[in-house]
Amino acid sequence: STAVEGDAFFIKSTNLDQYTSIEVAADVKQSGEVLVPFRRFNSIIANLEGETVELESDVSKTQIRAGRFKASVEGVDVADWPQCSMEPNQVYSIEANQLSNAIQSVIGCASVDESRYILNGVFIQCVDSVVSIVATDGRQLAVHSFEADWRDFDLVIPTLAADAMIEACKGADTVEICFGGDGVGVATNCTKVWSKVIAGKFPNWRQVMPDESAMKKFPAPHKKLLGILRRVGLIADPRIGCVRLDGSADGIAVSASNAGESASEKLECESPEFSVSVNHDFLAKMLATIDGESVDIKVGEDESPVLIEASSLKYIIMPMRK
């Protein structure tokens, strides 16, 4: 849906589970609203040259002009637009970068297996003024925590909506995050995103956390480890993506083998002795999202989960069979 009112042009979209509204400054000649096919309209606008575009609509068609280009797009009756009811009972302000970074750091761990629908999203939980944003697919888990003066709650946001919230945060200083009924949303000065939550009970992620008191902790230059994982991972069996990590006093040896081929490289760092096989793609994707010079790695007994810590983020990757 596109609408003009005052000096603003509104672009709205929905898939019935998620609603997005974006406000753009415009020189409005006459207020009105029209429905247009999203994909066609978006493709045309994305390929236009120049800085401005002129739109003129009636009930049945929308005229698009930019420079020497012009097009006519069939419209749809505005009465067919589904109404979106947003009635939040909790609204909190948060720095846009803080919310965006928190979601971005964990979303890669969300499951894509549709049969495990409750894991197809990002879990947000507030307990005693500590907010935990969590995602897991059963083989890896990431949790980003921060303190906030919010009431206790928990809910699961679909990954599609979480991606939209990340986009909404771009260019904003602060955002309002809203909760209510069966929905959650974020709002900036020019963008609103509202989504239904995923119904169901998210697993108790705290039970997955290893006993850190029994683990050995050491710092490691994660960007160098990332490069090694990418190189050695080229030899790993693409069906399972398994690489071997063997720690010793002079570093971590990363190795992989597949059908008579092999590759290995050592990361120079002070490390305790340990051995574990992990999915290199999972680990590399997580390391690529982390800023800074190094991360803290915690390891336990051989072939046990590996815990990586960086600032407010904790990431657990489960071991693979040898």
C-alpha cells in the first residue's frame, strides 16, 4: 500500500503476520491511498535513475515517471487492504545500535528446519531487568545479554521480522520496542515494524549452558582463527563441514580431511590441551560477526561443547562425532 498525507509519502506492506510502514518526505499535491503489486513496484523504483520520482494514481492505475521513463502499474482496490491492529501494552526506548547488534549477533543460529517452528526465530526474554536475546538450532546457541529496566516477559520473533527490525534500526539513534497481545514491534521516526510472535514454548536455553567452572579459559585472536577455518574448511566434507581443533601449549591445530585429501594450519596462541570436532561453517559465521581483537574461548573435556565469549555475547557450538 502507498499513501500520501501532508508532506509525507507512506509505503506499507504486510504478509498478514508482519506489517511494515516507512515514511518518506514528499511534495504532496493531493492526499490519497492506492494498492500496487509490491514486487513489480519495488523492481521499477530500484532501477530508476535520478534523485526524484513522480507518482500519480487513481483507483485502477498508478503512473510512475522519472526523467524520460514512465510506466503504468495496475492498482488494487484499497478496501482489500487488511487492517493491522497494533495495541502494545509495553513500550521501551533503546539505542538502535544496541538492539540491532544484539539481534544481529544471534540470528545466524536460528533454525531453518520448519518442523521445529519454535526455533525458527529469535527468543527475547527479560528476567530481573536482564534482557537475553537467544537463538539456537540445537547444534549451536548464541545469547546476547544486557541490562534494561523492563518488566519480565518472553516471546519468540520470526527471523523474517527480526531481519526487518535490524533494517529499521539503520540510521536511527534510538528506537521504541513495543510488546502487546500476540505481537512485537519497533518504531523509529520514519519506520514501523510489527509482527506476530511465534506461539509455543521456547526450550530452556539456560540448561544448555555448560558448567563454566569446569572449563579452561584462554584468549584467542578470532580474526586469524576465522581465516584458518575458511582455508582448512575448503577441504572438509561439504555434507557435514567437520574440522578438528586440537589445542596444545603452542596453539590450536585446525585440520580437515575428505576422500584422501587433507589440510591443516596452526593458530599460534597459548591454549590448554583439548580436542574437539566442530562444524567449521557455523563457527566461522559466528566469528565473522564479532568485533575486536580477540575472544575468550572456554573448553572442557575432549569432545564437549566449546564456549566463546565476546563482550555481551556467549556462543556455544556442540561437538561433532569424529
